Amino acid sequence: MRAIRRFTVLRISLAAVLAICCLSCGSETQPAARDANSAAKDVWFEEVALASGVDFEHIRARKVRYWFPEIMSGGGAWLDYDGDGALDLYLVQGGELDATGPSRAGNRLFRNKRDGTFQDVTESAGVGDKSYGMGCAVGDYDSDGDEDIYVTNVGPNVLYRNEGNGTFIDVSAQSRVDHSGWGTSAAFVDYDNDGRLDLFVVNYVEWSPDREIECFGGGNERDYCHPANYKAPAVDVLYHNNGNGTFTDVTVSSGISKARGNGLGVTCGDFNGDGLVDIYVANDGDPNHLWINNGDGTFTDRALITGSAVNRHGMAEAGMGVVAADIENDGDLDLFLTHLRNETNTLYLNQGELFEDATVTSGLSVPSISYTGFGTGVADFDHDGRQDIYTARGAK
């Protein structure tokens, strides 16, 4: 991925797979391609979560009320919070969705002990937010050389400032980024190229318990509603970094407020090759947004005109996870999105001025149509010089 402007995309969006860092991407020397037959026989991955000490159990609304946020929760990020060169793991918890108080469980931070195991340092680090969590983003927003954490919630979001001594401080309110909506994903991104990381927050639905409605499935049994039933798509939020530890909400002045959607995923990159970082948002059931950076502090949504708002049939899909990567190795960023079952996951290939829906021709249609896709990641898993795609799937 070309990094023409400085930005940090969230490592794991809502309910996403752990992000994969391709350390050799863009280098002149690539690992030798494996023989196709031998590669097929190799076991690429081994499950080691419990053996490594990552005993995190995600909790999602044990008491089922059919409140809409119960349908999803949980994200996480790899980060080197203590600067020892080893990636640590932060995981976002759901819990009981209770309007009268926080969940009993909380987010957890696992420190990489550099011997293949992890240690739970949540309490000592001070990052165990107990809200109903959704996702998180990692970035050095205060430019002090260590990584900070932003957590999206159903309710006020949280910004943890890394103190550089193994601890964090909740600076959400004083930094003015404690948005109280239903935040799902987020990304730190220096959209104005001033050397400071700004913050983009994706919101889902304007929801509260008193706005809940009853919905029923095909068998006339109580079921969760579709986001369209609420008729309340949310506006995403863009915060400008003031350089003094605070942010200014520039959602209106930047033009971001001109569009609404049931947003779930976000990815950033220079999609049109003009040297400016753009922002792409995957919406659930609404057309996606491609916010093209105008270079003057404003953005224009060009998803529809570039062919990346809806699929090749003109249909908006249930956008969940999204990742930007150079799938074709042709020097520009393509887009891959995961969707609900009975919809395909979708691959948009960047053709310069336009995106081409190449889902069918790439062979990604049939394998994905029977499953709900959520998190996704792109990396060269088999070291053959080509980008592969991983998706975390749900119900069939």
C-alpha cells in the first residue's frame, strides 16, 4: 500500500479478524514462490490462543432483549504499546447492553512477553473500558512516540493516551472526542498533511433503548430488526487534531455531514492517485461512501460516480468489513468488502478514474454467497508474491 500521506487505519474494525502486517510489501526482494502442490499440503496456521495466554472470551448480551446492538460487538488491534518491538494485543469487549450502566466485563490488553506468550496487563495499564464496545483504532495522535488507543462504543467513545510508562490515561472528554452515538469503526488519518493524526469515526444507527421497535422473522417469531427499520442512518464524524491534545469536530465544514449511512467499516488511502489520503466507508444496506480529499480541508463523496457505492447490479449491500490493498500489484489501491449471506463479498478493482466490480470474474462470488462475512484482512499468506484475502465468517 502506498503511504503518500501519513495515516493509520484501525488494525481491526468491528468484529474483525486480527490485522496482518505484510513486512515485505513494497520491498525489492520477495520470498521465492512455493510449489503449488507442496503449498497445498502445508498447514499455514496453528491455533495457539490459549497456549499463549490469550484467554479472552467475548460476551454478547446474555440477556436477549432483541435490542439492535446485540447483533454485533467486539474488535481489537495489534500495537506495540510499550515500545519493545513486539506486538501486543488489545481486545474490545461487549457484555450486557444495559442503559443504566456499563457492562460487567471489560476490554483487555495482553502484553507480548517475547517468548510466544502474553500477559494480561489491563488493570495496570488502565485500559479496561467497560462500555458495550465495538471497535478500536491505534495511532500516535499526540506525536510523542508511543501508540494511543481509541475505542468505539454504543455510547461515549474512549481515547486512551499512552503515557510511555506502561500506563494509559482516559482523555476522552478533555480531548473532545467522546462522541456519544453508536460508533463502530474508526481510523487515525492525517487528512490535511500537517503531520498530526486526525480521527475519523464511523457511526451506525441513531439508536437508544427508547427507540427500539419489535420485528419478527419469517416464522412470526421475534427477531432482530434490519437497520432500515429504524429509519435512522447516522452521520460519521471527522475530528481535526489541534496539536495541543484536543480535537475539533469538523464534520460539517469538511462536508462529511452531507451523507448518512449505516456505517460499519472504514479504510483510508490515496484512491485516485493525487497524493491526498481519501476515506472509504462500508455501509450496511446503504450505498458506500468514498470521500475524496479535495486538499482544502473538504471532502466530496464520489462513491457513486466511481462505481464503488453499489455492486455491479446497482444494489447496495450489507457492508461489514472493508480493506484497501493493491490486489493486482499494479500500483493502486483496490477495495474488498464483506457482506451478509445471500450477498457476495465484493471486490472493486481500481481502474484509475473508476472501480470495476470484479467479484464474479475473480472467483470470489460463489464461495462467499452462503455466509455472512465480517472481518477481513489481506496479506501474502503463502509468500508467492500475490495478495491473498482472509474473511471471518458468521452464519450460513
